Amino acid sequence: MKARAFSYFRAATIGEALDAHARAGEDARFIAGGQSLVPTLSLRLQAPRLLIDITHIAEMRGIGREGDFLRIGALTRHCEMLSEPLIAQFAPLLRAAAPFVAHPAIRNRGTFGGSVALADPASEFPAMILALDAEIEIAGPSGRRRVKADDFFIDLFETALQSGELITAIHVPLFRANQRFAFDELARRRGDYALVGCGMQATCTGERIDDIRIAFFSVANAPTRVREVEAALIGSNLDGGRIVAAQAALASDLAPPESDEVPPAMRLHLARVLLGRLLGRIGEAA
Ligand SMILES: Cc1cc2nc3c(=O)[nH]c(=O)nc-3n(C[C@H](O)[C@H](O)[C@H](O)COP(=O)(O)OP(=O)(O)OC[C@H]3O[C@@H](n4cnc5c(N)ncnc54)[C@H](O)[C@@H]3O)c2cc1C
């Protein structure tokens, strides 16, 4: 199928993009990498009258340190998450997740901000910014604000982003020497959306876990932190018994929905397997 006819506007600044959206209202969509939006236009699942191209807005590009955070411009492409040394040094969990996002052709165009804005529950990056306690920088008609990832993801493709608002960057706390991270996912084929995926980052003193944040994707309507599991781990050493207890606690945090693809009990089982593997890696690193 072909998309319905639409007008196209290339914004040079955040102000131009916001103004264009304010004039067109609900009939407008921002377009970044287009890797998720264009298929929905072609299938006529959406038919906006105006596409506002945000890919030439300089302020939304670039990666740099700002205080205790790494500011990652929303237009950073998935392939840059793989190749940029600052990501590997200060946000290694994002680097670890990047090769699992789609395929090279999609990673060459798709953007970090686009992935976070879309908030697909099966996507890697939304869950990872939850695990990293990141903050989302937003510009909109009523000004600029920063929202914590914990408050950003609300429900299926639903976020704290209001109509006409742009994600301009994501701020990730800088990775420290006493932190450990682990990421993995289970998919039928490499590059497919995961059946279950998980990423975690722990702050340790020796072998003791002082703090840990664990986020799953493809298990619920939105990326999900497993707080009971986190609580079961904090203050302890990661021995085999502790990992088994954490796996048992997972049922209090996750209730995977019915799906034709994987029954809920199977998905919970896969999540337990993944949790055990990743905690084992954190334990080895500590
Ligand atoms: C075959 C295929 C396989 C894929 N597999 C995976 C996968 O395994 N894992 C994964 O995570 N993703 C996957 N994707 C999705 C891909 O990662 C997308 O690139 C990404 O989700 C959206 O980024 P984008 O820049 O292309 O956004 P676009 O398609 O341009 O936009 C998506 C939505 O976000 C909005 N938007 C974009 N940028 C902003 C912004 N800065 N502020 C506010 N709103 C914005 C747009 O208006 C639109 O509604 C796959 C896509 C395809 C086609």
C-alpha cells in the first residue's frame, strides 16, 4: 500500500518544529529515522497531513558529558550507540543492548529518541534507560522539562509525552567504577523483537550489592522494573541461593499478558532463566 498524501516540512530548530506542530495540531507527526513511522503510514494505520522532519535540528544531536550525566541527543542513531566511545565508557549498558536492536539497515536510520518516544514494550532502549535511572529532556509548547524514566513510560505506547512535545535528549547518569551491568535477550532469531529481554546495573562494594535496578522488556505493556526482585538483592552478596530467591520473587513483579506467540507461564519461565543468567554475570564481575 502507499501512504496518503501529506505535506512535508524540514525544521532547522526546535522552535520551528514546535511552531509547525502547534499550527497543524493533531494532523502533524514528527519524523526522525522513520523506521517505525513510515511502515505505519504505508499501511495507512496513520494518515497525518503534515510530517515535520526533525533530523536537521543541531541541538538534538551529539553526545557529551554534562555534570554527572551523559547527554545523548535524541537524534543519535542506533548505529552510533554501537560506535561512540563515550557510550561505551559512560553508558555501557546501552552499548551492550545496541547490537540487539533490529538489523544494521534499521540501525543506520533509527534514532535513540525515536525509540524512546515510541515506547514499544518490546524495544531494548526504553527498558535500558529505565534500568539506568535516566532522565528524558522534553521541549514543548509550554517550555522545557526533564522527566525521570520511572515516570515516563505509562502503558502500551503511552508515555508522559504530550501532543506537540519533542524529546530533545536523554540524560544518563555516568557509569562508575563500582558499578556492574548485564544485558541479554531471548529471541527466535537474532534481530527479531525479543520474546523476553532484560538489562540491569548494580552498584557494589566488593561482592555486596548496594543498589540494583533491573528492567525487563517484552513482558508487559510497557518496560518494567522488577522492584521485589531488586529489594531481595540489595544488601546481599550474589551467591547461588540469593539468585534462586530472586528468581522466585519474579512472579510478584511480572504477570505477562496472554499472547498467541508465547503463553504467559512460558514467558515468565524465560524471564526467570534470563534473570538467573544475568545475575550470575553480575556476581562474576563483582
Ligand atoms: C523490521 C524492523 C525491526 C525492528 N526491530 C527492532 C528491535 O528489535 N528493537 C527495537 O528497539 N526497535 C526495532 N525496530 C524499530 C526501530 O528501532 C525504530 O527505528 C525506532 O523504534 C524508532 O526510531 P525512529 O527514529 O525510526 O522513529 P520514527 O519512525 O521516525 O518515529 C517513531 C515515532 O516516534 C515519534 N518521534 C520520533 N522522534 C521523536 C522525538 N525526538 N520526539 C518526539 N517524538 C518523536 C514519531 O513522531 C513517531 O510517532 C524495528 C523496526 C523495523 C522496521
